[in-house]
Amino acid sequence: MEQAGSGVERERTPVDLSQPADLDLAIRLGRAWRELRRGGSSTVVRDYFFGMGPEALEYGQMDTIDVLVRAPSWRMSDLALALHVDPSTATRAVQRLVATGLAERTTDREDGRVVIVQITDSGRELHRQVDQRRGYVMSRLMGVFTAEERAALADMMTRFVNELDEVVKDLPHLIIAE
């Protein structure tokens, strides 16, 4: 039995991709994942959320803003952990936000080697605007499901993402290039 994120124990069901039904479901999930990631609608939604042109945010920048608003300030090392990225990736994301006035970087008063990052008022306002847009899209998307289906979908998506993290841990040969 497996402990799911919702606290409900679930038994794992074996998947056999040599079976047409399992293979069909895997293909359908793979296509849906690809369309979420790369589909034409994704581009339009990204532009709606983050803007267009040279001032548009990238996903990584918005991810960083999403984390920065959760606390008054962050040590760079803690920010990298919260983002699940290495420190150099967090540093690059913060540099772009600092350059556009959405974040500020200082050194710790007690330890000058420690870099502290915080979101600016402009960054908070941008986060509020993007959150409002995301809320609109999510409410429209969720509206096609019943309350029970929404809860089930949230549970399944959470389990899917958590299991993906576990799969990645089991791939020691995986090399992620930056």
C-alpha cells in the first residue's frame, strides 16, 4: 500500500504496456502532458498570464516570484531549495527579476557571504495581477467538472506529480543539462 498526499492509503496497480488498454491510456496521458506543455493553447495562456514581448516573464521567473511572495525575505540557498533548482539556476532567475525591479538582493547583515532576496512592491503587484488571471483560467477550467470530479482531479494530479518526483529519484543515470 502507498500513502498518497491526501492521507488515503492506495494500493498500486501494475501497468503492463504490452496490454492495449494500458498502452492506450499511457499514450493518451502522454499526449495530454505534451499538449499542456507545448500545445497552441499553452502559448496563448502563457502570454495571457505573463505578457508578451521583451517584458514578458518566463515560467522560471514567475515560479521564483510565486516563492518570493510567501515570505518577507529568502536566503538564496533556501530559495533554490524551495524552487527545486540548483543555486546557480536560482541566482540567474533572481538576477533577471532584480534587473526588472521585481526583486531586490542584499547581503545578510550578520554574515556578508549570505545573499538575501525579497520581492519588491512592483513584484507583489505583478504577482497579484498574474494570480488574478490564473484564477480566472482555473475557475473556467474547473467549471466543466462536478465538485467531486474537481477533488478527484486535484488528488490525481498531485499524486501524478509526486510520483514523477519519485521516478526521477530512481533514474541515477539521468543527466540534466543546464
